[in-house]
Amino acid sequence: MARRTRVLSALALAAAAALVPVQATAQQPVNQRPAPPGAPCTAPVKPAPQMTVEPCDSPGRIIEKAANIVPTRGQLAWQQREVTAFTHFGMNTFTGREWGSGTEDEKLFAPRAVDADQWMRAYKAAGAEQVMLTAKHHDGFVLYPSRYTGHSVALSPGSPDVVAAYVKAARKAGLKVGLYLSPSDGAELPHAWHAQWVDTIREKQAEGRPLSLPERMALEDGDRAPADEGRFGNGSAVTERTIPTLVPGDDRAAAVARGKLPAFTVRADDYDAYYLNQLYEIFTQYGPIEELWLDGANPWSGSGITQKYDVKQWFDLVKALSPNTVVFQGPQGVRWVGNENGTARETEWSVTPHATDPWTGLGSLPNDSTDPDIGSRARILDPAVNYLQWYPAEADVSIRPGWFHHADEKPKTPAQLMNLYEKSAGRNASLLLNVPPDKDGRIDDADVASLTAFGSDVRRIYGTDVRKGNPAPYTFDRVAVREDIRHGQRVERFAVEARIGGTWQRIAEGTTIGHRRILPLAAPVTATSVRVKVLESRAAPHLGATTLHLSTAP
């Protein structure tokens, strides 16, 4: 496609970049030939977080739409929070597992304390601005006393409401809050099916065939039945139901009757109603929250049991109760980066194409989220694409080999964490760093030490621009480039040049920018000024501040 060069004025650049001297040059595509008069796809393209790709849209108009996909208010705030601390804490902490069966005795969950304030101190030391708790993992054990299941902390020693303690401590520490509520639920597996499944697993073992992790855990627990009612994938009828579904003696009855608490009419089967009721509990008792994490695991589908989720009703309920919550795998929410290594792509787009309406499924990317190419022009212009949305990446990783705390494991070093930070937050993604508490209900001292040193390094290196308060020339080995994502993500290729000894030299280049792109240099550079050249862009770029940093201590 033909392109023309557009040079940003120094005045406009100063307003966008704030720190000088930075210059920028941009190239943007020429629109393809206009549609003939009277064609349906001639209305102006207006910025929005989601757009439909119409059959009459030309390739040029589709790219124009992609350039005008912008974040929602909640997404914009979420992308400013570059590090979220993940807290895997639950039944697995006490059984030594990574994946529970859903048949465990609730009394096994017995922390000596739940020192959530200590957790928050450790997370803040690492620079986290948001925290995320596994309120329910795949085993179905719930970390608050839910009215809808017996498999919860209500039957654990001391009946600790971990979610309440967590949210209170986070808010007191000035941290935003996310909660993980696994759609999969081992405690809700149908009992008769489960008994047959365990027999099948025993046969597989006897034949010497390999077992999956869920199968090994089920085998360990033998003939123990799932802990609750068997609502997951039980084939129950879809009927009209009211959320919240009031239980005998429900303390919310008067508030619902007066309209102080909202009520929703849905059409749901047994499990969807159960899940909607738990979402309602979370958002009305502990919310609003900033992020809801919906894991996509479906561990029993290959063994003959699955649950069809009506996620549109989930999303509608969350939207009604907490409009600015971003939903992991939800519409105009956030997406999995495609690995559990905490690293984003070199080319990471926040604008993604979809074959189906993002409101109707979990994720719904036409190409798998592990694909190296998520949002290129080729992907956007694929004939199968029907929707575009703002859908930024979240890069999850654990500080330890496992997600839950195991005493024999060691945390990553500060240097390893810094590398992950630069390859996640530095590549237009958010770092979701799991730091699990131990059986005593505290973050291990070794983890705290690593987090504290890591956070100190991030503040030392990225806390200020080397030019601030210093005369030229400047020595640096990191360049951070930004787009003002309020206007979308548009840059497709750029270069950074430095004036060294009176001569402009190219020192780095990249593809996408987005919220922030950190470019580590091979060696420190000493220069009098720096400029950014945007070489390819989907529309006129809106650059944010370009900053210079030095990783080595002075």
C-alpha cells in the first residue's frame, strides 16, 4: 500500500512527549479509493472500544477502524497499572498440590493466620499497583463463606473470610483489587459420573497408560465424592431464575425487596445459576473490583464431562454491578499473553480481530492466543474477521516454579524479575506476578527479599529520566517509548536515533509501541538528544513521553 510521510511539528511533539529533546517522524497509509456515493460504509469512523467489520468495508476502512479502536475507561486505568501481584492461596496450599480434585475435606484448609497486611507490604515493595486473589480455584473451594456451596471456608477451622481480609488490606494499602473465580469446579462434578471416571482412571493406571494431572489427583483421593451438589455439566434444564437466588434465612431478602440490592432475571441451568450467584456475592459484598479473572481451564472435557457457559449473562451481570471492571477473557477486557513465562511478544497489539462477538464467548480470538501474530494487518484483514476490539495482554508468571506455595521451591532472583518486567510491562503488556503465601498465611521471607530488591531496582532505573536535572550529554542504556493510547494503538514500526558526537545514529528500532515499549541497548550510549521516527502507522500517531534510563548503578 502506498504511503506518504508526515512530520510532527516540534510544538505538537513537545505537547505529546513532555520531555525534550525528542523528535518524531511519522508515515501513515493513504486511504484506498473511496466507496461510491450512497454506499453503506461511508459514515465517519468514530473511536470506540469495539467495532463491527461490515461486508462492505474496504481494506482501507478496516485499517481505519483498527486505528480508532480505543480503550474503555476501565481498560485505560488497568493499563496504567503495569504490575499486578497474583495470590494463589487455597486448598492446594495445604495439600501440596497445584490442582485439587474438589473432594478434599474443608478442614484441611487451616492457616495459622491470614496476614493479608503482610502480603500487601510485600506486593507494594515490588511496585505492584493491583492485587489478585484466587477466590475459587478449579477444585471449587471458595475462600469466602458462600451461601451456595458447602465447600468453603465456612467449614474450615476458624471460618476465615479470606476474600474480606484480602480486599480490606488491599484497599488500606492503596492497591486496586482483582478476584479470580474459576468457572471450572471439581467440587460440582456429578457424583455418579465421577465414580465411573475414577474407575476408568484405575484401569488406565493398571494398563500403564499415562495419567493427566487432574486424573492423578482424582486417583489420590480415591472414592471420595465431589464435595458439593454435582451441578457442573449435569445436563439440567435452562429455566428462568432470579439472581440473587435467596436461600432460607437470607440476610439480603429485605434489601432486595426494597430495591437496595438489584435483582436480575436470567435463563440458566443449575451451574450457570450457581456461578451467577457467586458473581453476585463477590460484587455486592466485596466490590466494586477492578478485575475479574475467568480462567479458561476445562480439565474434564476429554473425559466426557463439560459445562456450556452462557457467558453473555455473566458479562451483563458484571457490567451492571461494576461498570469499570475489566474481565480477563471478557469483552473489552484483557487477554492471556499466550504463555505462563511472563513475557510478551516483540510485536504486541492491544487491538485484536475476532470472528465472533466478544460478548458471546471466553476469549474468542480467531487465532489461538499463543500465536506469534495476534493483531497484524494480515490478521485484521482476514475475511473471517467480523469484529475488532481493544484487548490488551496480561503476562502471568509465578515467582516460584509452582503457583501455590511449596516449601522446597525457591523464588526467582531480582535480576530474573527485572528481565520479566522489561519483557512484559516493557512490551505493551501488564505483568501478573504470582507470589503465593505459605501455610502460616504469610509471604515467605525469601520471596519478600526478592520482591523488595526487584522493586527497588525498578524505581532506581525507571523512576526518573536521566535527563531530569542533568545537562546534556546524557548516558543511558534503556529507551522507553510510549503512545497516548487514549487515541488507540497505531504505530507499526519505529526507530530511535541519538545525536552522538554531532551525528544522528540509529540506536534501536521496533514494531509496536502501545502503552510503553522498553528498548534495552547493547551498551550504554552518551548523546545530546534523542528522536523517535515512526516509520509505519495505521493513522496519525499520538506519541507519549519518550524517556531515557540507565540500568547500571551510578
